[in-house]
Amino acid sequence: MRIILFDAVGTLIYPAEPVARTYGRIARTFGSEYSDELVASRFRDAFSRQEGIDQCELGWKTSEQRERQRWRD
């Protein structure tokens, strides 16, 4: 194992800065020109699409496979 990620924001840990700012700042070091606002907007859109799939197509059922696909998408 090379990395461990914890997804517990708002329950166990709290970010030092807004998540979109963190992602935007790091992405810009790799050449991205996206603003923090655009990153935040795209996060909202992506999460909304995934919530729609979870609700409408899967009836809120989840699995390890679904969670992996959700985060890949």
C-alpha cells in the first residue's frame, strides 16, 4: 500500500481551507488555469450527477464497486 485517504470531512476532520481552494491551488502548480470558483462549481455538478445515479438508477443502494466508480467518475 502506498497511500491511505480518509474521507471524513465534516465528521472527523475539518479542512484548513475550502476544498475547492486546495484542489485549485494544487492543480495550478500543474498548469491548470481554473479558478477556485470553477473548481467548486464542477465539484457541485459532479456530485449532483453522482447523487442522481445513486437515487434514480440504484435506489440509494451502494457497494464497494459503486463507491469506487463514483469517485473515479
